[in-house]
Amino acid sequence: MSKILTIGEILVEIVATESGNGFREAIPLIGPFPSGAPAIFIDQVGRLGQECAIISRVGDDDFGHVNLDRLKSDGVDISGIEIMPQGTTGSAFVRYRKDGSRAFVFNIRNSACGTIDLSPDALRLIDSCTHMHVMGSALYAPSIVTSILTAVERIKARGGTVSFDPNLRPEILDSPGMRDALKTVLAKTDLFMPSGEELFLFTDAKTEEVAVAELLAAGIRATVVKRGASGASYFDSQSSFTLPGFKVEEVDPTGAGDCFGAAFVTFWLAGAEPREALLHANACGARAVTKVGPMEGASTRAELEALIASQRKHA
């Protein structure tokens, strides 16, 4: 059986209850919610009953323990999370603007997860895993880039696989060494999972068709393009297709792409047909937006099947 690993930030998210442009005045807030793109991804993997683990760091504080408790309860191997007695768990304050976009105040680089590196125990954990999922948002500090590339190399050397979700925030795209790190990961990638325009980050193409062809020619086995509420598309050397999204009431879109990716990777590694994997991924992303908080809409297999059955019935 596969064991999925990811490395990167664990933090809490604190959300403004009123839309607006930022945090320059006192406003009502709710949270803390467990968060961090790699943590959301791996929590959803665990909720699906798939063996999985994460390597990260948290402070020995309430924000760290709310994450540890959630991940452990959802079936994630948390032995790779180091608790730093003098550290502070990362945080993100989030406010939605009127147009649906988000304004963030992050504390990641100066938090406990800003200093991730690989202990002997972490290396042993890497060697127990068969698949590495890389989140582009996690490539925010040199030691973490080194840790991720080390895990990718070790897992690939033993015949394992790699999936890569660029998941890039504008504020980190031009960080020193970021683009080189992204290209290095892409060269080892089996499954590429960009959102929209991220498809063009690593090609000279002007159209989606040509971009996908370039990626497949470079050795990527499959590409999944996430299209938000519109669904997603799958491409490999044999086939391509698009499935529509599910109709749900959106409450909070944060984490939906991470949950989508977790479901697709889990089903893909289990040998599901691409169409089945994409259907369940779309359902997982849809359920994720129905709750406030990045992990609050994470789904079990039964919940995904119920949503799929309900949509088919109404269709």
C-alpha cells in the first residue's frame, strides 16, 4: 500500500467575519482553524483512510496543538512534526474582499515551520513513504527547499512517485531560488496539478493544448488542471477529458484545491481510472467550500459517495 508524504507549513488561520480590504481597524474574527496548504492536503488524505505523513514544525503552544490534534484524529502520521518548546506556530489572518479575493497577513518564515530541516528520524520517515506530494507554497525558505528536494530524490530513487501542485502565492513567487526549485521539482514530477494559469509557468506555450503537450513530452505522466467551480481537466498521452464541478453553496473556498488534490492523488495511487479519480476530486473540492475553515470541509469516502449520488439523482 502507498504511503503519501508531504513537507511544509503548518499554521492556524484566523478569519475576519466581515469582508473588506484588510486589517487596519478592529474587526470581528473567528478561529483559530488548523491550516497550511500541505497540512490541509495531508489531513484530507488521512480522512480518506490512506496511509500518510507530514514533516513540519510547530511551537509548543495552543496553535500547534490544535493542528496536531486534528491531524492525528484524521489518521495522519504526525511523528515527523517536531514540537519546538521556544517556537511559535505559524499563522495567517484572512479577510475576504468584496470581489471574493483575499487579503492575508502571514507569519510563516519567522515561525517554527520556517526552520524545517531533516533529522535522522525524518529521513527514516521519508524512506517509509512511496509517494511525495510537493506544494509550491512550501518552498519558502532554503532549508525547506533542501528538505523537499531530498525527499523527492530519495523517494524517486526507490521507485516512488511525485505529484506537484504549484499552489503559488504571488508574494513568494519571486523569492530567491524559488523558480529554480520549482523547475527542479517539475523535472521529477509524475503528476502535475496546476490551477488555471499555473499551467503556463513552465512552458513557452500560449495555448493550453500546446502547454500540456510540452509537459507530457518532458516526462510528466499526467496533468490535472483545476478550474475551481467549473470542474477540472485530465490529460495524459492516451486521453484527455473535462468533468464539471459540483453545485454547492460556497461558504469559504480556502483549502478546496488542496482537498481536491488529496482526493485525486489518493484515488490515482490506488489504481482508479482517471475519470473516477477526477470525479471524486471534484466532489472533494466542492464539499471543502461548504464550511468555514480550511480543514473543516474535509471529506470521508462515504461523504464523497453521498455527494456524487445526490448530484447524479438531481441530474
